[in-house]
Amino acid sequence: MRELKHQHKFIIFSELFQFIKNSIVPLVIFLVSLGSKIPKKYGGDYTEVIVIIAFFVIVSALAIFKWKRNVYNVQDEGMYMKYGIFEIHERTVPFSQVHTADISSSLIQRVFNVCKLEIDTAGGDKKSEISIFLSKQEALRIKSIIFKVKENENQDEILEEKNIKKLTSSLKDLFVMATFSTRILAGFFIIFAFYSKIDDMLPKEFKKRAQGYTDNVMKGVNGVNIIKYVVILIFIILFISWVISIGLTIIKYYKFTVIREDDNIKLSYGLFNKKEVTIPVKRIQSLIIVEGIIKKSLGYFSLNVETIGYGKDKGESTMICPIAKRTVLDKFFVDILPEMNISYELEKSPRKALKGFLLFRLVPEFIVMSLVAYFAPYGYYIFLLIPILVILYYTRFIDNGLYCSDKFIVMRYRKLARETIIMQKKSVQSMEKIQNIFQKKKAVAKCKVTIAGDVVGNSYTVGYMNEDFIKDHGRF
């Protein structure tokens, strides 16, 4: 007979908050429409109070009832769940089908020693198969059963006793990551968009007075000073965006640690919302080394992994190392992921294809530039971008590379950042050659590799590779 357990009582407060958040707008509308329709002799003066009290009683009862009805049982071979209020669901998830078990806890949850355990299988749904609130000790116990790891409540003691290999991202690394993040540019445009929206919302009379005040202040100010003020304003906005970017990056990736323990890779990170993730090595389909333009020149890179049944929420869970020095890469392959520690020499795009590669990309953009130069005032300055585009596309061409062996395929290409994908051949679903009539004359083609995914496979493409090389290694 199953010994059914309840989730942590924190779920009552969580459900209560969700009920209130989802119902607050309809409740306010209901109160506004109801208050004026009830005569005073029937309690019209207290309508709002009565409704609010009744609302809290009902949602509190539903939250408590949901906690009572949501139970689970853990056995050696799987996990049983029974949940629902009006419609009862029963589900059993075999541990053999579990791909990931993530533990996360917000700042408030940590105060109550509670965390959320999310268990995923290879299904394509965005929601986890199982998502429950448990005590920290219970969550670790279930996770240890799933991945057959010895129980130990103190994770720090585990690291010391077993001398588990790990890598960490320092605050200095996160600072560099935030400094060269796209969040800075995004923050600039958000602030600019916010300013334009405020300008549209302000009353005309207020704007007229403000304009008069500005005109009085700006009297006698020459054009050079105006340019200085604009530059200072832009600098202030960029500085604010930079500070926000640093704050968000540190909050999200604080104490980012990667640990290799037996056949699992464990991630832990976060300041307020702490996450602990376990990725079975056998589920990893590919490893992606990302080198941004500026980060690469400073010797930094980041690492992502593609797995089955993992990373379904916004893609953030595929980040296995947010940023590290290039010198750490060898240590990562030796200590964390030796299964993909290979030596390889990439087959590069043939030089004979360079002319076609550049023309195919520059001609359409030159046409657009010509239209801008013709119709826009001072639009001809846009042609100054041509040397930059030539350098960018040339860099993309020389970064193209492909390697194939009996066990591995390595692809390298560049968009803005340079990406190197290392994948095991057993994970590859298909390898496809794509070629147009112009590429056929030069005996070059695109190589598209598709690996297994949750619903559809993930694909990677590298262009302008030698046609014979693709043919020789595309049969397996």
C-alpha cells in the first residue's frame, strides 16, 4: 500500500497568492459595479467588506483543499502523483524516463526551508511533468533516488569529502559578461521608448509650458554646447543601462557553479532565486562554445548544451557556463565533460567560394543602401557601412569549418558571435547537403546536421563547404 505524503504547506500560500493575482482585476470590477446597486438598509455600506472577506475565505479554502488533495509517493522505480480539486488526476512517472530534476528556491522560500522540485521527461510540453513544493531535505532525497546518488543533506560536505571536480564563475567574470551584454543596448532603447511614450501622454498645456521654460533656459546657448548636452545625456542613459545589466546578471548567475559528480553534471546559481539543476551526461546531445566579438578578443567564452527533456523554459537552462576565460576550456573538458574532449582539425571553406559568398550577401544590402541614399536626407552616408560589412562577412567566411570522424561531428560558423558545436554522431538524426546552381559551379554546398530534440530536432548549418567532403562524410 502506498504511503501518500503531502507537499510542503508553503503551497497554500503560493496558491493563495496565485488566486489573488489572477482574480484581483475581476474582483475590483465586480466591487465597482456592485456597490452602487445594493440599498443601505440591506448592508450596502458594507458590501465591499463582505465581498472581500468572502473572497478571501473562498480562495483560502480552495488553497487548503488543494494542498490536502495533492499527494505523492516515491518508490525505487518511479513517482506517483495524485492531484486536483474538482477533477482528480493520477500520474506515475518512471524514473527510467526522467531526464532532469531541477531544484529552485526563491528568497522567501529559503526563509521557510522550502524549494520547488521540477521533474521533466522527454515530452515536448513547456510545463514540467511534476512540479511540487517540498522541504530542502525531501527534495534532495528524491533527487538522489532518481539519479541513484548517495544521500547527504549537506552538499558542501559532499564536495569536501569526495573532492568533486567543479568550475565556478567569479564576480569579475560576471562583470565582464554584463559589460558587453546586449542588455546595455536594449536598456538604451527601452529608456528611449519610455521617454517617447511619456511625451505622447503628457497634456499639451504642460508640454507648452515646458517648451517655453526650455526656450528661456537655452537662450544664448550655442550649437556646440547643445551637442555636449546630448552626448552627456546619451552617456548617462548608457551608464544607467550598464548598471542595470550588471545588477541583473549578478542576481541571475551569482555563484554559478558547475560540478561533475559520477554521470551527472550539476549546476547551481542565483542570488534571490537559487536554482540547482542536474543534467545526466548521457542526455547531452551537443556542446556549443560561444565566442562573442569583444569577449573573444578578451579571451572569454560561454558554453551551452542541448539535451533531451531539458532547457524547455526560455532556453536559459541550456547555459552550462555563462562566461569563463579561454584557458578554462581545457580544464572543463578534462574535469567536467571528458566524453567530448577530442582533438580535431576543421575542414575550411575553399577560397574559390569567397567571391560568391561576398556577392550573395552584399548585393541585396547594396540595393537597400541605394534606396536609402536616394530617398533619405544625407542617406549617402550609409555607404560608409560597406567596408564594415565586407570585414564582417569575410570573418564569417574564414570561420566556417567542419570536422567528421567515426564518433563526432564538429561544426563552426559565425553570425555575430562565433559558435563551435561538438556533437556525438550517435545523436545525429540526419546530415543534409543543400546547394543552389551558383554553388554547384564552385563545387561547394551547405551542410545541415539535425540532432534529436524534444519534439523536432535541433539543426545546425555551415555554408560554403567542399561538396566532396560533405558527400564523403554524409553517409553513416
